[in-house]
Amino acid sequence: MIPLAVAAALWLPRWWENRLYRQVEAITGVGSPVLTGSVTEARRKIDPGRTGAEVARALGRASFSVRTEGTSSHDIWTYYYSDGTMTVNLTDGIVQRISLAYGPPKIPTSRRP
């Protein structure tokens, strides 16, 4: 019984730390995919005022997305392309703002070996 307790005391904290680390990586977008095509071509396919469903049909799934909910819902969809990054801000499922950043995307990478 004591060896089992010692093994659990040594293993459980490390397991928990790794679990939390993987969750943080998911929240920050580590390893998000770079989509095919160009950021300019993608921008031409969508406009403010369109619904999130229309954007998803036109561009596909975002490389990375974040959502908050309160009295209204807010989404930030990030699309990574080899020549730039497009960020789509939605409020209650409607596109409010679209921003572009040209240049290679800055996708977070894991710092852990």
C-alpha cells in the first residue's frame, strides 16, 4: 500500500502539470494550421455584416478561434495563410470587423521539449 501511495505522490503532480500545460497550449493556439491560398483572396470572399455561417462556408474552419459569452457573444476567428493573417471579429454571430496582417504568420509554438 505504501509503495502505491509513494508512486501516486510522485506521478500525480507531473501528470496534472502536463495536463494543464496542454490546456494552455490549446487556449493560445499552439500548432494552429496554415491554410492554403492567400490572405488577400480570402478577404475578398467576406464582408462585414455577413453571418458566421456564411464566413465558414466561404473560408472554411478558422485556424484558431476564441469565444466569450455574456449579454452578447463575441468571437474572434483567426485564419493563418502563408502570406498573412486575417482576423474576423463577430458579435452575436455577425461579422463586425476584419483585419489583415501581411507577412509570415506568427503562430505560437510549444516551449516544452
